[in-house]
Amino acid sequence: MGNFLRTAAVMALLAGPVAAQDRVLNVYNWSDYIAEDTIAKFEARFGVKVNYDVYDSNEVLEAKMLAGNSGYDVVVPTSDFLRRQIAAGVYMELDKSKLPNLKNMDPQLMANAAAYDPGNRHAVIYMWGTTGIGYNVAKVRERLGEDAPTNSWALVFDPAVAAKLADCGITFLDAPTEMLPAAMNYLGLDPRSTAREDFEKGAELLMKVRPHVRYFHSSQYISDLANGDVCVSVGWSGDVFQAQARAEEAGNGVEIAYVIPDEGALQWFDMMAIPKDAPHPDLAHEFINFIMEPEITAYITNYVWYANANAASWPLVDPEILNNPGIFPTEKAKARLWAAAVYDARTDRIVNRLWTQVKTGQ
Ligand code: N2P
């Protein structure tokens, strides 16, 4: 009897750590998109382990989500991709009773996101931003003079201008659903159009400038801009500001600027969602609620230079970021931003075929 009790006590002790090990959260998020201590804080607070993987493309995330059984508990698709993944039945409805911090979210921005997820039933805004141009101020001035069209998409889409910048390095995002509409918009076409001819015209323009493009990649440009290895990148707002900050820290004399061109730019929302087959849905809710704490989200914004939609966090955001029109656009700039159209399967095929041609040059 004594032995039995002792054995039972030992087993109970063992059960503790085993149960704790089971408290694991698998997060799949964009690269360069979280503060250095966010995950450690969550692990310490909840006594869990987080596996944190990253991607730099909605297409990569989408392939995993549609295949199913990804093992991820929280993922962060952009709103237009979110919408069709919801239609495909990929995400569970959020249990809002487990997300009291939803009260911190800005109603207007959540209403914008609701255009892609009616009632915000499946997702919460993580961060948002624009797709514009990052450039090396000195190198662009050296090549194009004071009249460089740095407020225009002409900087990368006018073949004569791009030719003059080719030697210092132009890079494009490997993001067909963002690059083609940007080219269409520059041509005076509707960036939300899904007409085949419009995509073809956009692709034709991209084909003209592609000989001057060093690479198509969606994360490499951060360090390349910062080091002065490339001089103009079509990129995401916060990533360009991270490049600017890295150059400043390195004291290497590289000055990087970000512009939302006068012709307008894409405004996107990256959304936290829980796959239907997530292994740890309760913990996933805890994580989303944790991210919505004002201090946590303000610290992420201060670290990654992306705007958030958490109004309660804004007093804690560095004024330098809050007042930066490249991060939180002015009302005037906002009027020229467009929201992504949601592509159906037919549109997807057109876009993918043209994008392969643009990237390979044939
Ligand atoms: C972070 C990129 C996130 C923006 N590196 C893409 N929606």
C-alpha cells in the first residue's frame, strides 16, 4: 500500500511536466514581422512552447492551408487571400468570448477588413501597410539628378528611368497579385480590374522593365537596401523602414526612403486566423488575444515599423512611427490607396501564367 501510494505520487509528479510539454503553439507568420521578445513573453506568461515559422509569400501559405493538416495553430494571410481561404473552408470561426481584447481594435479598420471577412468572424488584423517603393536617396540622385521621379511609379515602371538605375539594383516583390495591379494602375487602368486584357497590359509593361530588374524576391531586399547592395525596391512599408533603421544603426552612410507614389498604392491587411484543423485552438485564441494587448502590439509596431489596427496601442507607439506618413498615411494619401480585389480560380490562372512569363522573361 505504501509503495502503491508512493508510485502514484511519483506518477502524478511526472504527469505535470508531460502535460506542460503538450502546451505547444505552432505559429506561421511573415518574416521580419514580430518584436524580438514577443514570443518569449507569451511562452513565459502561459508556460508553453511556441514553434515559430516564417514565410514571405501568400501563395506559399495558401498552398499549405489548402493542402490541410499544416499543424499550424495561428497563421497570417493577407485579407484578399483570407477571403478565398475562408470560402474554401480553411478557417474556424473565432470564439469572441475568448478574445476580450477585441475591444482595443479600431472599429473603422476592422470594418475595412470585414469587406473580406463579413462580421470579422474568422480573423483579426495583425498589422497593415502599403506596397510602395524603397530607395537609396544618394544613389538615385546620383543617377537621375534632382528631378528623379521619386514620388512616382515611373521610378521602376518607366523603362528609360529603370535603365539608368539598373546598375545599382532594382528589385521587385515576388508577389504577382501586388505587382500586376501596381503596373496596371501606372498605365491608368483600374488596379482592381480582373479583365484578362488589363493583366496582359500590366505584364507587358513589366516585361519591358524586367531586363533592368536584378531579382524578384519578397524579403531579401531588406538587408540589400540597408547594405547599399540594391538601390530601388518595390517593397512593403515596414520592411523598407526596417532597412532604413538597419542602415542607421550600422552607420554605413546609406540613407533609405519609402514612398507611397502619387499614382496610389495597394493598402493591405494581414490577418490572424486559426485553421479549422489547428491542434491547439484554445491556445491559439490566447495568442491572438495576447497580441491584441496594447503594450504587446505597440512594441511589435515599434520594432517592425508596420501600422497596427489596435487603437488602444497607439498612445504607446513611438511618435516617430505614428507620425510617419509612410506608415500611417495622411488623409490625402489614403484617398489614393486601393484595396485588393479577390481573385477567383480563372483570374488566378491568368495571373500565374503571366507572372511566370514576367519572371522568366519569355
Ligand atoms: C513582413 C511582410 C508583411 C507584409 N516582412 C506582407 N503583407
